Amino acid sequence: MGSIYRSARGRQSIQGWCTDQLDRWTVSHERMKVTVKEVPTHVVAAGSGPTTVVFVPGTNFNAASSLPLATALVTAGHRVLLVDVPGQPGLSAAERGPSRGRLSWYGAWLGETLKELSAGPVTVMGHSFGAAVAVSCASPCIERQVLVCPGGLARLRVSASVMAASAAWYVRPTPKRSARLLRAMHAPGHQPRAELVEWMTLIARHVRSSGSPGIADLSPTTVRRCAVGGEHDTFLPPRRLGPAVRKRLGIDLDVAAGNGHLLVDEDPEYVAALIGNTGGTRPSPQAR
């Protein structure tokens, strides 16, 4: 497994950005590293409360790029553990899981991480690729899953306009092109944060970005789950994601009006409020 970074200098740039963002975060927190499946995993812990929320970010995102959501979760009265997924840009290991059975590997990684942290029972919140990891995890530490724009259940839709924006961003990265790509991931009328524009520019310059997570191989479970998608999600539109959620998980997809694929950044307070909702449906017998 090779490094996701194009160079040692690029890795330093990415990790320096993450460290700087965490240093600037005004919420009191602790940073730690645990070794899981023989790879270092970086974890940020903040807040306190009866519910522990473990957040698993999506592709190209991590704890440092998810601080608005983390702040909203802490403000809502939860203990929060934000994990940097190995093989994604951040402060964990730079090597990805194996190409074959990758989601199964990541599901096992998450379960061992929870065990290493002595975290349980927990609510796991996953976004996009992070949600695909969550549904691939059969850890007994998990009592509930909150799946936001979940990957791993349906093939991604990539429109011609998104493909063009992505290609331009990747070939000649500039802040303007990063903002264009991020706007495609947001709902109409939403503007990306300056920090995310800076982050995505660094990603294109220094990281070999990963693609679709593929389809998760689900195991039977009685974990309560809820799933929400963005009304304007360009990758996983509700008309495509809704039937997949019903078939694979046996639950209905909730739709967040006026939001896109980056729902966790567009409306972090809305996403944080999903934890306070004691709902969540157990999978129906026909789900597989």
C-alpha cells in the first residue's frame, strides 16, 4: 500500500494545515493516537455528556476540516470523538486499506478503534464514505448509526458539469477551481467556507485522491439507524439514494431540504440535532 501523498513536503503541508486548524479551534479538546490494525489512527476528543458521538468523515475530509460540525455536537451537549480515517488526508496513517475488501477492512478498523478507545456504547455518525465505513462495522460498541449522505449503498452519480469541475480542480488546482467544485457539492445558494477552499486546493496539489467507496457488504445487525440525504446532493440524489437505503437498510431516507452533498458543513446544527432525536429504525427483516 503506497502513500496517498505525492511527496514528503506535500504530507507536511497537509498535516501542518490540520494542526493549525486544531490549534485555532476554540473548543477545549484532546488529541491522541492509537495503533489499530498496525496503522496509527489520530483521534480528537471534545465535549462531555451522556451520549458519545464518533464521527467518521467522508473522502478527503478529517477532524480538522469538520470543526463546524464538531462544535455543533459539543454545543448540543455530546461527547465527540472525531477520527481521521487511515488512507485519507489528515493526521492518521497515509496508506489506504487493501483494494480488495476495502470497506470490510475499514469496518474492522473502526470496530478495533472503538475497542482501543474503550468507547461504548456509542452513536456512530458517518458522512458519505464515512457512512459506508459505519455500515460495514459490526462492533458491539455501536448502539446507533446516523448516516449522512451515505455512500456504500448506491453507485455515485457524477454529472458532466461535476466531472468537468473535478478535472479542472485536479489538473490545475487553484482556489477559484476549488470553490467551483465545492459549490457543486453544495446546494444552490450555499457558499463554501474559505477554510474548505484552502483545504481542497491543498488536496489537489498534494494528495492522490481516492474514488468511490464501492458497495458495502452488510452484515445482519439490530443497530438502530437513521439516514438523511441532501435535497440537492449531486452525487447521491434522493431519487437514487432513497430506494437503495430502503432495500439495503430497511429504513426510509429523510431528506434535508435546501442542502447538498456537504450537508455536514452546510447545516451542522441540523446534523447535530439528529443525535438528540431519539428515533432511529431497526432494520426490517427483508433488508440485506
